[in-house]
Amino acid sequence: MKRLYVIHISFNSEYIFDILSTCRDTIGFHKLIRLVYKPVNTVVLFALFKENLSEICVANLIAGKIFKRSIPAHTGKTGILTEHLAYLIQLLRIGNYNIAVVKGDGIGPEIVSEAMLVLDKVGEKFGHKFGFQEVLAGGCSIDKNGIPLTDETIEICKNADSVLLGAVGGPKWDDVPSAKRPEKALLGLRAALGLFVNLRPAQMHKALADACPIKPEIIGDGFDILVCRELTGDVYFGKHYRRESDKGWGETGADDMNYSVYEVERIGRRAFEMAMKRNKKVCSVDKANVLETSRVWRETMHRIKDEYPEVEYTDMYVDNCAMQLVRNPGQFDVIVTGNLFGDILSDEASMITGSIGMLPSASMNESGKGMYEPIHGSAPDIAGKGIANPIATILSCAMMLRYSFGLKDEADAIETAVENVLNAGHRTADIAAKGEKVLSTSEMGALIREQL
């Protein structure tokens, strides 16, 4: 019987991970995965053992290899981490992954179906099994249930290991009361799952460089940016109200912008951890020369940056960042910012790649569970025609494998397959140049699966 143990270590994590990796056969585990955990300077090492050993035995076994002494089997500087254990055991013990699937509206069903086939192919190649449970959310849920998000959908998504989303909304539901619009499903799922960070990569594929609106001499060898946007705070979640102007100018709208130290620490550490896996650069974007909210943001970021001495840290005002993204996008690695600024900057970063249909995104909670979706909309004008680009959804699955499941090799395989297909000149309508052959949604999906 295989058994999962979670080892909680708050210092020298890379060194310890390397030691455990070299002791694979001696210690006797099948898997060793490193994931970031919430507390300061803390990582979690997940070890899947060949034998059904007791927890204290495992703790002392690993402690003996690393620290040459015994340790207690409880949460502490070194010990067994019990929080979120039930979720993680199901996730890693036997290689089975339960995914809640929200195909949604418009082109959602077409692109998500192709992504599911890619995951099946990955499972076949690497020995995993992905189970899919389809649920309704958005306009299709309004049509059937009268509301965009039901309790049943929420419960299924909460119990799943991850959520794969297509797109929601469309002109069909434009006249629905605002409280019941399809987009409310997204907000409801984010709240129910505790998703606080949105990760949106903006990468220039060399094969699509001609589609970039920026001059070749500016983009150079390309760029690879990750926008890390806080998702549950800021002006979007402050108080919204109207009042009479003190100056007698009539009705005035007001929206409260605020961030707590805890919220900034949480998103800041996630950004630093992402940077540690990339090019080790973090740019924090704010408007601290004007906004008190941003001054709290900057002061907090300055304090926690010292926890990551290997990462090059810079501050940048949001207006300057908007300019620098089109002036010199290659200077950025990880951009971390609040909800409002992130909403705008992530869209800008996406558009300079040349095609919004190529870009994935992830929204994650503190335990690593996430909702993965393409950044484009439901495109109702092309729904049902079989011409939508499925690549953004397929790349969203790669993010799911990497960030929620810890399956780096599998994620790399998907991304390499996509790159190979693009380098071979294959295109869907949205990225095809004049005169190029245009592939259907299913044809593009099939070529990517062939590369796997």
C-alpha cells in the first residue's frame, strides 16, 4: 500500500529537497513534490512512500537523513503537516485527479472538450487518470435553473481537485437583471473556492512574432511575463455608494479602495515564490505617490522582499508600468499588483503577444487549488462553427498540472507540444496570416495530442 506523508520544513528548503531527491531509493518514496505553503519562508514537501509506514517512523526516517536526529510528528519547524491533508492525500496518493468542468457558454464547450482530450492523452502517457464531472454555470445555468450558479455546482467544484472553465456570458443574457447575470457565476466560484490570486502569463511565441503589434526591434528575442494579480480586495470589493456632492455639484459616486497588510503579504509571497521558479525578478506595481492604499502596499512589499534575497525587486508606478509594457516588455519577469491595476495591466500584457486566443490563466487559493480558464470570452459570434482556437484552454490545463497538481514534466509536455505545432506553421483562424491554411478547433487539438 502506498501512503502519502507531508513534511513541513521552514528553512533551507532547496537544500533539503535536493538531499531527499538523491535519497529516493534509500528512503523509498515514489514521488517527491515541492509546493509553497502559506506561512513565512515555508515550503511543503510531499513524499509518497512505497510502504505503509507510521507517521512518526516517516518523520524520523527523513529527519535522520537530513538532521541526524529525531523529531516529533506534529506541525512545527519540522514535522508532519496536517492542515489540508485530506485534500492532498486524495490529490497525490494514487495519481487520480478529479476535475470539475464548467464548459459554459459560447465557444466554451468546443474548446474545453479539446482540452479534456489533451488531459486524457497526458494521463495515458504519464500514468495518471483524470476524472471529469461537468457542471453548469453562467448563461447555460440561467437557462436551466434560472440562476447563474447553483449550490450544487459550488459543492462539486469545492470537492474537486481543480476546476476547468471555458467561458460564460453572451448577448443572449444582456437583459437579465444584474444580480443574475452570467458573470456573477465567476465571482461566486472565486468566493466559494477562496481564490485570491490570478496568474496570467503573457509569452511571445516566436512563431507568432509577426502578430505582435510592437516593432521587432523592441520585442527582440521575445518576452515571458507573469502578471500576479490580487483577486479578492481593492476597489472592486470596497463599499460602493452614492451621495450628494459637498460642493453642490449633484449626485456623486464613490468606491472605497483598501488593502490590509495580510492581503498584501499573501499575494506578495506568492509572487516571490513564482519568481523563484522563473527568472527571479519581481516588479511591484502601485500608485504610492498618490494613494494611501498603495503606500501600505509598498511598505509591506519592502518588508517581505528581504525574505527572498535571491530575487531582484523593483517598484514601479502603474502609469509607468503601462508605458514600459509597450516600450520594453522584456524587462519584466513577474509583475505583482492589486486587483484594479492588475485587471488593466494583465489585459495590456495579453494584447502585446498578438493574440488573446493563445493565453491561459489560473486563479488559486492558499492550499494550491485553482480554477483554470482561457482569458478570452465566450465569442458567441463564432460559437458552434468549430473554428475557435483551443490553445489558451489547453495551456490552462498545463498551468493546472504545474501549479495545482505539481506535475511539472506533464505541464512541460503540453507546452512543448503547443510550441511544436505552432513552429510547424499550423494555425486557427484567429492567428492565421492571409493565405495560410486554417485549421478547425478539433484539428488543432488533434495535432497537439499527436505531439504528446
